[in-house]
Amino acid sequence: MGPAGYGNFQVSDDTGADASNPGVHDKVWAAGIQAGVTIPKQMIVVNFHWFHEFSAASRFQGTALGLSFVKKF
């Protein structure tokens, strides 16, 4: 378990017929936590993350939750 985060930045202009502001690039930052459990004998991995996005520009801002479960057969 520990802190986690990301930054997401658009690096190229929008293209196509629906591009109303092609030079505007979106961006967002996020911070949160991530926790995981690995059980080697059963070959199971479970991970969870929660991120709160902030400082968004030209895009939506929100909260991201994720849960993954892996089992080797």
C-alpha cells in the first residue's frame, strides 16, 4: 500500500472535422492510493487504486477507482 498518482497531458493538436479548437491541449493531475496483495501459493494477485484528479484544463475532472484480480490456471 502506498501513495500513487499520474499526470496526463495531450501533446499533439486535435485533428478531424470535429476539432473546434485544435491548438488547445488538455491536461490533468491525480493523486491517491494503491494497494495490492499477492498470494504466491494460490497464484493470485489483487490490486486496488483510487485517484482524485485536480488542476484539469480543457477536460473533465473526477475520481478514478480500479480493482483487478488475476488468477493463474
